[in-house]
Amino acid sequence: MTETLGFSKATFTFLRGLAENNEKAWFDSHRDDYECHVREPFVEALEVCADATVGGPWELHGGRQTMFRINRDVRFAKDKSPYKTSVGGLLTPTGDKRENAGVAYLHLADGGGFVACGYHQLAPARLAPIRDQIIERSDEFTAVLARLAARGRALSDDDSLRTMPRGYSEYADHEHAEHLRLRSFMLSQNVTQKDWISGDVADKVVALVADSAELVAFVARASGG
């Protein structure tokens, strides 16, 4: 499926320049570079990845409407830099970036970035039934993790509580105690500048989406969405 998406060395030259000159005047003078080398290729990447999931185990949608704005919300921030120095966007089941179901996320940064799939920073009310299902259906959850491991995948532990969540202290020795502490159920993979420029990033997103499908389905059934 690999195809050139329009990213080039100019994409990363722009991102480096923005990091060094994070001010409106600089951005305005380089707006055409942003549109041509960053925004339009990123929209295309979202669309290509979404199209490739059609008919697969986990169908997603996205494009211009699911790309995040590069402008920062600085109303309550100490850092008043007006722009993000990276670019992000989602693929969701409905094509709405306000989706509260499982999503795929693409993150473009000067160093390359990463792609991720799953559920991010769930609220306690949604986490409780997931944790309950991990306990009650531990064999099924074990099998899901085993199949992920066979593909070289593992759940990210970046968003994990240091101690057992309230109400689950008795499961501190459970085989899935580390997973009961999770607040996000995500798979992630780093990508390089070369991946973006060559178009290989799309293949990596689609592969990660396919590999995440069973995990996402388990969490969806447990959380009700």
C-alpha cells in the first residue's frame, strides 16, 4: 500500500523552524510552507490510512476534520507560545474527533513521531467496568495479550497508576494487576522521518490498527462503547 504522501525534508525543516521561532510573525511568513509541506500531506495521510481500514477488522474514518489545529490554547497556560511544534490527528469509527470510542492517533514531530491505537485516558467511571471484566474474563484477556505479543505488540504502560486503583487493592497479586492500574489501553509505535517521507507511515498505521482490533473490541464490550 506504500505511496508517497507529500512529506519531504521541507516538512521537518518547517517544524524545526517553528520550534526556534514560535511566534505569529514567523508563522505568517511561512504559512505557505505549513500548508504545502505539513497540513496537506498530513490530511492525505489520515485519508489514505482511513481508506485502507475499510472492510478490515476495525474500520476507521478521518481526514481534514479529524486533524488537530496547530494553534495552542494559551488562555490558561503559563507558556504563551502560540503554536504547537508537532502535528496530530485522529482516525475514529465515526470520523468525529470528539469520539469517545477507540481511536488511532498519528503524531508528526521533527524527530519523526509515533502512531497509537486504543483508548486514551479513560474516566474512572469507564475504567471500573473494564477492570471488572479483566478480572472476570482474565483468561480471555490473557489470550488477547498473548496474540498481541505474537505480533510483537504490548500494551503501553505510560499512563499507569503507581498503586492499585481504589476498590481493587485485593487484586494486587492478580495476574493482571499491572493492567488494572492502567488508565489508557493503547498500543504505540515510533515512526521516523523516513517513514513519513517514503509513505511507509501509512502501512505502519494500518498494521497497528489491525493488530489493535481485538484489544479495542474487548475494551469496547467491557466499557459499553
